[in-house]
Amino acid sequence: MSAQPAGQHAVTREHGLHLLREMLRIRCFEDRCAELYGAGKIRGFLHLYNGQEAVAVGVMQSLRSTDAIAGTYREHGHAIARGIAPRRLMAELFGKETGCCRGRGGSMHIFDATTRFYGGSAIVGGCLPLAVGLALAEKLQGRDGIAVCFFGEGAAAEGEFHESMNLAALWSLPVLFVCENNLYAMGTALARSQAATDLAARAANYRMRAQAVDGMDVLAVEAAARELVAFVRTERAPAFLEARTYRLRAHSMYDPQLYRSKAEVREWEERGPLVTFARRMEAQGLMSEDDLTALREEANAEVDDAVRFAEQSSFEPVADLQRFTYAEVAHGGD
Amino acid sequence: MAAIEANTRRITYRDAVREGLRDALRRDPAVFLMGEDIGKYGGCFAVTKGFLEEFGEARIRDTPLSESAFVGAGIGAALGGMRPIVEIMTVNFSLLALDQIMNTAATLSHMSGGQFNVPLVIRMASGAGRQVAAQHSHSLEGWYSHIPGLRIVTPATLDDAAGMLATALACPDPVIIFEHMALYNMEGELTAAFGPADIDHAVIRRAGRDVTLITYGASLYKCLTAAERLAAHGIEAEVIDLRSLRPLDERTFIDSVSRTHRAVIVDEGWRSVGLAAEIGMRIMEGAFYELDAPVQRVCGVEVPMPYASHLEQAALPQVEQIVAAVTGMMAGAAGGAGAG
């Protein structure tokens, strides 16, 4: 259950560039969100994924379009890595009708039926039972899909974590739990809030295959996830992946970060998933400085386009306020 | 009467619920049940007795004592194409699943811009009267009815107990069915060819010209008894069974009050900030100028439910109080007769 040493996994130029592109798309999107928040274009709570990109990108590589995904309120990265168009995502953050949820969800509640993306839950731990149920549906209908649930280490203190681990193991359901241990539940460090801090060991106590991985190493995450996804898919049983990672930005846009030192953040920035992977690609002669520049420009252009789209989109008419409180296919509700 | 008898069967409310469940399980392979002690034990109220043998482990799923996880799993399974019926043993334990019910089931359709519906059915037993004290006697139907995105139904008759389930299953929204504990042993007539029951409208269970009694669930029978006693005094009470608390069919009770010009709301739930207050206010909004007397409420007394029988009964709406409320308002007496 110990984390694998970094840099162990080989990669081709093509695949390496793909992984880096995906992580850059997320980083670029998130950095722009921070700017747009400052400019008042995005409001509400905004939780950025900087530093954790390797987890979403690494895990998504082995998923199929038929698999179901549930996540947390820090889910822009998962949404992008899953293939939700940045245009629809940005429009959602702008509260526009062209947003993936017509502006009803916002940053914390991203949903997309076409990619089986079930949120976007802003209640810590709330997505775990949902993922268990999605896995149950796969199993009962004899399909080969799996459910993947992303959540932070803070959720491991919630009752829903324990209830869900037990239920998934008891009923042998095809669900992969991906715990993104970024060391802080908002501003409270893991060791300040949980008595036992080895989360993979905790999951293993539920008779579940569990392992930890260096969540800053995209290749390590990808390899670990590939193995666990294959296990979950073929054995129709749950597994748990603890990705040890770090949130480089504040918890939300209101966080003065009194709970950690600047030196600590700087240290983790050095270990950031993009810089380390880009460095490795270059060192192995798989990528040039020009390649990196091109990827950056590509990612920037995509976000530029998304922002333009969001700016130009319209708001949903207020007359539609109550639409979708109840399904429109039958019955109305009051 | 002979024709009616041939078309009905005399069974208990419990068996009517069971028939509805069995019918649903037989009709649709996507339907499955999960909950605490519904399998091997046969259900806390013996509603699902024999189901495990008939339908098997995959469809009759005993759950651990993890209300949040199995309600949430019901939501997930519904999203994944199944038609789960989740039994929460009693409403009291549903508070452990309130996050999933309120933050997920009720919000998902709207929050996703209509992309996802949650066709989940949750059944739970509710109410007091069995001397099980403060933690096992809640009437929170009104509480749950506060939440947009949910549908709340309260079957009081056998046909509703058996038939509302099919309608709830066909509904794309989350539906909570409250079954009052006091009703399970009640015998009544189940229509032999019972079918899906309407879950949108209230019904008039007894017609009357002088006063409207508005209620739901087990209190229906207290109101019907009160109406009989009042009839002996020449007062004809109309009794409305709300059946659905959300959506609330205000048309039916406002029309009725517009005819009778008087209303008494009977609700086992606590009086303050509750369902009875909502109904009263809707009457103010919709039929104020029709009223000949202030609207009255007979509600649960605002106290955690005591164990001792005499105290418990004193905390619950009683037939005598309903009769007194009506006779008081007919005599033009001022002041409320509410138990709260």
C-alpha cells in the first residue's frame, strides 16, 4: 500500500503529449477562472484543481464512455478530462443558458448526461452513496460499466464514506473509489482531524483492494488506475485508490491560507504534476520547448474560445425559473 | 352491495401494500427493493414477508444500518436505469438519510438543468400511537413536503396503499410514500382489479355542507368518526383526504371550503410552522371571503412524544377535539380548539 516511486513508468511521445495536453487544458482553464472570478464574471464558490490534475487525467485514461462518474465540488478538472466541452463548462460558470446545466448548477454542480457525469456534489461525502448506486445499476442490469467516484480525504471522516465502503464491498459492486488526498480538508490538516491517516489501509479494512499512489505523477496514477479499473471491471468488485496529491491554490476564493506556510506550497509547486512531467518528457527527449509552447498556446486558445462563447451566450429567461424542479415528461408538481 | 363485494377483497392495509409491491416486482424487472430487514426478517412491519423466497436476493436486498448509503444508492441506481423502492423502516431513521433525500434526490433534476431525473420511490412508516416514545413517533410528512423536487404521498385507504406505488414508480421524480404505522393492521376493502392510483389530487371521502375537515393518513379515520358524531347533531361535515401533500391539491379544499364556509385542519404533526399552517394560509389566500368562521387546527401537541399511553393520547389529535372544534365554530364561539 505504499506509493510507487516516481518516474518508473515509460511513456511514448504521443501519449506523453496527450497527458500533458490534458493537464494543461485543465490548468489553463482553472487559472482563467481565477482571473474571471476577480473580474466578477464568475461568482459563488469556486474551488480550483491546480496541483491535482494528474489524478483526474490519469484515472480517466482507462475509463469507457459507458462508465459513470461522480465527483465533488472541485470537479472542473474531471469534467474537462472526461470530455465535457470547456465552452459549456465556462458558460455554466458564467450562469448562462448554454452552460451544461443552464446556469442552475454553477462551479460546484457540473452535470453532463452525454458523458455520464453525475456531478458535482457540494456535500462532502455525498457522492459516495450515489456512485455505489450507479455501480449497483450496472451490476443488476448485467452491463460491464463501472462507477468511479472522486472525493477528497476530508470525506473519509464522514459517515457516508464508511457506509459506502461497506455497502460496495458487501454487495461486491463495480465501483472505483478515488480518494484525492490533498492533505487539507478546507483548512484542517488530515492529522488534525482523523486519528488514522493511512486511508488506503482504512479502505482495505472493508475487504477491498486498495492502494496508494503518488498523485503528482500522472504516469503512476494512470498505471495504478488502469490496473484497478481492469480489476473492478472484470471482478465486478470495488477498489480504492488513494492519490497523494496537493492543492496548490487556496481552498476557495475566500481562503487566506493561514493553515499552511508559503514554503510548504512552494515545495509542492516544485513537485507539481505539470512541471515534473514536462521536465521528464524533455529529459527523455520526447518533447521540445517548442512542443510545450504549442501545447500552452493550444490550451489558451481553447479557453479564450470558451470565455468568448460564455460572454456571448444569454441568460435563461426568469420565466424558466421553476422548470426542471420536476421532470417535464410527466406530472408537474406545484 | 353484492356487486361491490364481488369486486373487492377484505384484507389489511399491510396486505394491500404488499400486493402493490408484489405487482410492481412482477411487472417490471427494473424494480427492486432495498432496506433494513426487508429480506430474511420479512420487513419490520411484515410487509415484505416471503418476498426473498419469491423474488430472490438480487431484488430483495437486505441493507446494513446505513440509511444514507442505501438511500443514496437508490438515487444512483435510479439514475443508472433501475426503479428502486427503498424502504426506510420508519421516518425517524430517515433523518440519517436526509442529506441524500434533500441535497441529492430533490435537487438533481433542477441542478442539472433537467438532464437527470431521479425516479426513486422511498417508503417509510410514520406516526405515533404505539407507545414507542419520542424517537419512534414522528410525523414529519409536512416537513418533507417543504422540499421542492420531492413528491409526498400519504395513502390512507387500501386502494391507495396498493395503487399509489405503481404511479410513484412510473413518475420520473422522487416520491416518498408515508404509511402510518397505525394503519397496517386496519382491515378494509381492496378493489380486486386495483390499478395505478392518482397521486396528484385530494378526494372528498365524505360529502357534507356545513364544515370541511381537511386531513391525510391515519387521521382520516378520526375525521370520519367525528363526522358521524357531528351528523347525529345535525352537522354535516365534508371530509377531505389530501392524499398528496406535495403537490398540494388546493383546488379541492378551497372549492370545498367555498361551499361549507368553515374549515378544520387535522394533522398529527406539530402545530407550529407545519402543514396545517400552510393549508390554513392557502385558505386565507384562496377563500378568505367565503369563511363564516376562523379556520381551526387540531394538531399534535408540541412536545417530544411521551411513552405513557395516557400522555401519548393526550398529545395526539382526538375525535373529541375535532367534534369540539366544529361545534365551537358552528356556535360562533371564538378561540381555537386545537390540541397544540
